[in-house]
Amino acid sequence: MHLETLKTFCDLAETGSLSRAARMNHVTQSAVSQQLRALEQRYGRRLIDRAPRLGARPTEAGQAFYVELKPLLQRFGELEERLRARPNVVAGTVRIATVYSVGLHTLPPVMKKSLAAHPSVGLRVEYRRTDQVYEACERGEVDFGIVALPARRRGLEMASLGHDELVLVTAPDHPLARRRHPRLADLDGVPFVAFDRDIPTRRLVDRLLARAGAAVSYAMELDNIETIKRCVEAGLGVSLLPVPALAAEVRGRTLRARRLAESPIERPIGVIYRRPRTRAPSPAAQAFLSILTRELPGR
């Protein structure tokens, strides 16, 4: 029985998707199916049900197998890291899940400092939607999740990483780009490119606009800040976006960023991670968290 097969099974049980389990383990979907078939033949039980609309879901036997297997794989991984580690050297892999708006623009300087301070610590970053970041932390798929407007959840710890300021973003030729400090009320009736409704930053923006009496005209609703910026550049609408994510476009003059008269309008950033149950986080994870919380607050 190969450990890779057992890990693939756990990833399949967690994600409910053959394609995602395949990507996570750098194999084909066919290989995932073959590994699952080998497990089911070994135990003479169906472990995963596959339905067209529901995806791959563990059977009762599969769920029992997963619940017992997952902690064993985690403990084996920790044992391997301890055996490979050299005395007085912090080493290992830190797994991070984050949203695009933070991971692409705020994390890189921290990652650079972490790698400089601890060259033997590898950083593996995955970009996910906010709800998926929480799920990854709760399931133990990652060491840390980094999100905007962090919320407390049972079983998770949370630490503040400061705030991002939200500013009005427009195409260079938009009438609002000529105003030095436009007001939120000036957005009444203006086409607006927004985050999807289930994203925390969208809910914050909706509250701010409602408080200012600005009924914007939602032109598009998207789940990715990079796509939102491209739509604003194309003149499809304006948006409220975090300053760190706009540096390249403002420098290249493809977007205009204007602080609002109500500024500073800020959204908190935080790191979330699973509350330790039996043992403390690995030295590599603790080292990264120390650098993360030291470098980001007050930026």
C-alpha cells in the first residue's frame, strides 16, 4: 500500500472532486480512479460514490476510513519532517491558502523575508475563495489561511495583520477620475464592478454604499480582483479596491485611484489557523507566523 494512494484518497474525500485531487497530487484523473479502485478491491468495499451532480462523496465505510486515516498521514508527515531536520535548523514546508487580493500583492515581501531568514523552509501558496480558505484550515489541508475581514470560527485561531485601505478605482478617462477626493454619494447610479455577493469585501462595500445613500448600478460581479481591475480598465464601471493591489496599474497609468472624502476606509486582514489539539505547530510554521505577524501590522 503506497502512501501516495492513501493521501490521494483523503484529498478526494475532502474535495469531492477527482480533478482537484489529481491536481493536488500531480497525477491524472485516470490515476486517481485507478488508485481508488485498488483501495476498494483491497478492502472489498465501495469507499467513494460518484454521482454526476453531487461529485465524489465518501460512503459510510469510506468516511470511517478517512476519519481514521487522515490523522495517521498527518503524524507521519510530521515525523518525516522531524527526521529530515538538522539540529538547530528550521526546516520543512509551510502550506498557505489565501485570497488573490492579499496573496498576490501583500504576501510576496513577507515570503521573501521568510525565505531569507529560513532557507530550508519551503512555502507552498494556494489561491482560493474566502470560504474555501476557511475550509482548508478547518480540515488541516493548510497551516495558515490569510483572508480579508477575518471572522472567528470554532476550532480556529486568528491574528490581525493590519488593514488595507479601500479607494475608488476608475479608468483614466472616467469623470470621477478628475475629482481629487470624491464622495461615496457620488457613486449613486454609477456602473460598478463588484466582488461576488458571498465575498466579505463585497458585504463591507455594500454597507458603506448603503450608509452613504449611493445606489450603484452593478455592471458585473466577479470573484477575482485581477478580473475586476481589467473590467474597470475597459471602462465597464468603477470599483472600491485595496491600495496594495493597485500599484502596478497606477504606476502604468491604466487605472486611477482616488482616496474618498470619507477616507480612510479600511478592511482588516488576518491570518487564521487550526487550534492545536495535541501538539504545537511545526517549527517551520511557527517561524513563518512570527515573521508574518511582525512584518504586516501597521503597514
